[in-house]
Amino acid sequence: MMRARLIGLVTVSLLAANAGAAWAQESGDARAGRAFARGTCATCHAVQKGETHSAVAEAPPFEAIAAVPGMSAIALRSVLTSPHHRMPNIVLTPADMADVVAYILSLKP
């Protein structure tokens, strides 16, 4: 399941890059994103650098998401605003979205 999700993230990332999407890439605060992730996302995902096992096996660690080739802010926003199997419907404010995206991208290898 995690592999399928990572493949989906790669697909979304490549489609967004190939489509030349013109979404604004406002920068977020990675430290605020880390705090948000620790308080909200860590229920299911491994969110800290160096954590390799998520609380929910199907929920990929944030480092694994960040390491997907071509992962971008556009791809992450797309994934975070799309319904996910077994993922709770968490509505992020634009600021929280920018912060979480900045945090995940800060985990890139």
C-alpha cells in the first residue's frame, strides 16, 4: 500500500511538472509545518527526520514522501487537497498548507 501511494505521488508530481502548472509557490515556514505535523499528522505518519516507521503502516513517512523523485510543492498541495483512502479529511488553512509543504520539502535528501 505504501509503495502504491509513493507511485501515486510520483505520478502526480510528474504530471504537474509536465503540465507546466502555474500555481504560485508561496513559501511556508518549515518550523511551523513541523509543529503542525507533530500535532496533527504524527497520529498516522512518521513526521520527524530519521523516523522510518509510521504509526499506520499504510501512511508513508514524511521523509519517504520528500524523497520521491520530482517531489514538488505543487505535487504535495495536490495530494493534500485530494481525498485519500483511510486518511481523515483534514482541512488545512492556506498558511498551514504552505508550512506543511515547506516542512516536507525540507526533508528532501
